[in-house]
Amino acid sequence: MKMRRIALGFELSCTLALAACGSGLTVGNSNSSQIQYVCNNGSGATLPTTTTTLPNGSLITPYVNQSDIPGLGNTFVTNVATEQAANLTSGVTGIHYGHDFLTSTDHIPFQAVIDGTFYICPASQTQLPSGGTSGNWAVPVFLLHGSWLFLYNQEIFSTSTSDVTIQKSYEVAQNGQSVHQGDLLFYLHRGGPGSHVHFDIQPDTIQTTQAVCPTQYFTASAFSAILTLSMSSGFGSTLCYQ
């Protein structure tokens, strides 16, 4: 899937203004806090009061089974020149703050990468750049661990609200539920070709920061597993181009 992504890390039809994005999820805005721009607080998430650190080697893979993920639809890119210099067989994707884990069948399980509190956002219609498909639905969900936010954007690649209903029925953890690393969070519904979970990590929900390269935060086995997907998908032997 060689789609150019916008800098937010996933596709949104709404503008960056909060009033225009009441049912969606935005990231990376220069406003008072990240949580205020997650679901327009529709999840009920509480803003952390203290900035916390995340030890290296803390995270497992966001998906449960390696065999369920045929590859990456996109990788983490903050420097297009670095990506271009790598001469990737995937082609140049452009700025993208996260990794897209593709699925090829329905009902694929995803898990908590770390202990935290799980939140579900209202569904929002996505908008790809000019020339791409528009109007696809996504259901953003996330984990809070201290001041860290772990976004799983469920991009089902369907314009049908019936597929949204199915995706909502696939949520396993409840909104506001405390979960442990490895707990099942949800299954991804495959509404159409290209369905995937966009995953990124945002270190400071208090100060509103962009997602960061997750490489150092994965366990050795998780890093190796995701790197295998990266290489098989033509994104090379690194998880981030910075």
C-alpha cells in the first residue's frame, strides 16, 4: 500500500481546530494538552499531572500473532530526504508519525503494549490526500501509561457505517478499563483492502508533543518481529527515518 500520509500520522477529514473535529482525534497540535485533543475528551480520559519516563525495552508488539500481519503499510518518517536516500523498494511515502500494521483477514487481535488505561474514541471519517480514497471510517483507541499515549487507530477502509458498527463490536477492553501488558484490547475488522492499525507513541500528553520513533522502547523480540515486517514490506532494516 503505497499511500502518502499527512504529518499527523493518520488521515483525518476534520481540521485541526477543536470545534471542527468534535468526533475525531488529532495529534501534535500546539495547544494546552494532548488529551484535550483526543476525542474532544469524548473518551473521558483524565489529563496526567506529572510527566513520566518510559524505560527502554518496555513494549511488546501491538499485535498478538506475527502470522496475522502480512506487512507494514507505512513506516515512521520525519525526514523524507533520509527516506529517499535509502532507495526503498516501497517507494517514498512522505512524513508519517507511526507504523501501519496491515491485516489480510477479519477479526485480527491486538494487545496492550504496556500496562495502562484503555480509552475508546468516537469514530471519525478519514481523508486521504488528493488522489486517494476519502471517507473511510476509523475508530481511534489509545492507552495511557503515565504521561505516555499509545495510539491504535483502527483504520477499517470502509465508507459504510455498518462496518463501524462491526468494529465497535470488536472492542474487547472497555472504555476507561485498566489493562496489563499483553491483554487483548480489540480485534480489527477488515472493511476493505488496506485495513490496518496505525500505531504510534506520544511521550508527553501534558505538553502536546508529536509521536516519537519507538525503536528503543520495544523489547528485543518485539523489535526483531516488527523489523522483519519492515524488511518484507520494502521499508528496509530500520523502523524510523529521521
